[in-house]
Amino acid sequence: MLSVNNLNVSIGELTLARDVSFELKPGQVTAILGPNGTGKSTLLKTLFGEISVDSGTVTHGGDTLTGKSLAKWRSRFGYMPQDIHFDISLTVIEVVLLGRIDALSLRVDEVMLQQALVILESMGLSALANRDIRTLSGGQCQMILFAQALMRRPQIMMLDEPVSALDLHHQHLLLDHLRTQTRNEHYITIMVLHDLNLAAQYADNLLVLKQGELVTSGEPKQIMTAELVQEIYNVDAKVFTDESGVPFVRTVRSQSAA
């Protein structure tokens, strides 16, 4: 269990998180929703220890996040950040292997190499194994960084807008794989998404943020309503439910745009 209790985070006079509390369970996917600039990425960076906590606690497995034990704390995460920059020449397989940098030596273990190749194969990426990472598209790089996060064999999988550069097929491929691995490996998975329908389809639970506050949380079918969309995004919408009980959001064009 990853527990966040009364979390407060600020930079100068700017409050980034205000009295935020929630719990994340193994084997479940949680999506963070909210408008731009509302603290979604800030929350992930705080959980990872990149941003200091003003007050409140973050705990996991009997450990509490502090500035004194960051290496041990971060070792449990598979973290896929939003910003992707590769300034050095590495092959795709080398980038994936860096997910196990804690166990790498001058000579790559054959078992570890096979694990990396299996991950790439499972995602349909094995043909890219020997490509220079700098020659890939942004979407391909997102898929490779996801493979690197899987390679870490984490306890907590954390992804910041993991499908932002992906086409429709690869969005579903990545999220299908993430959901399956979360269940099979009992990850605690938390990710930032902007697409409400992808969040409703793939997340077990939602955390809805606005201006640094947790407005509501719960299962998509319980909290995804037209009223919530209007409150959070100031957009009129209709929310339907498919045959599986999964909500689907359809925004309504304003009369002035018609």
C-alpha cells in the first residue's frame, strides 16, 4: 500500500498540493485527472522525492519518504517522466537495460539481456533493439521508456502522460500492457492522463485534482459524471455508459462554435 496523508507542497508563495490524502493498492491502476497546471505532475514528482514535502507523509512498505533515504525510496519505482531527452548515442536495448542499472556490470548478464528482449518482443518492439534511440520518433521513445520502467521490476509503476505522443493503436497497446502487468505483478500503478475516456477504460480508480486539491476520487463508473467534467474543466459534456458499465464522455460544442 502507498499511503499519502495530508500532503502539502509549495514553492515560494505557490501552493502545489493542499491537504491531499489517498491510498493506492497493489494490483490496481490509478489515473490522475485535472486541468493543466493543477498539480498532477507535481504530485508524481513529490511521490518520487524530486519535490520536497512541506507537511504530511508518504509511506510504503513500512518506510516513510524523507530526504535522507531517497536512493532506497526510489529503488522501488519504475518512473516514466513526461519529458524525454536523449543526448547520447545508445541503442534501444541499452536504454531498456538501464532499467536495471543497479545490477549492471561491465559485462551484461545473458539472463538480463534476454529479459530485456522479451519485454521488447511482448510490446512488438524487438525490431528496434539495435536502433540508436535518437533516431526514433517521440512515440517510439515513449514505448521504449515504458519498456525500461518494466525492466526495473518495480513495486510502484509511475507514469506521467505515457500516451501523449502515441497513435491510437499504441495508446491501447501500452495501456493494455500496463494493466495486465499491474495485475500479474501486483504493481501499485499511478499515471497522469488527459484523455478521460482512456482513464475510464483502463483505470481502476481516479484521483481528480484542481488547483492543488483532491476534488474527488473513486471508481470511474462512480464519479465520472457530466457535473464533474463541468466543474473540473468548465466544459459541457454528456456521459454515457457502455455494456460493460464503463463511462464514456462526449463533450458538447458550444452554440458559438456551431
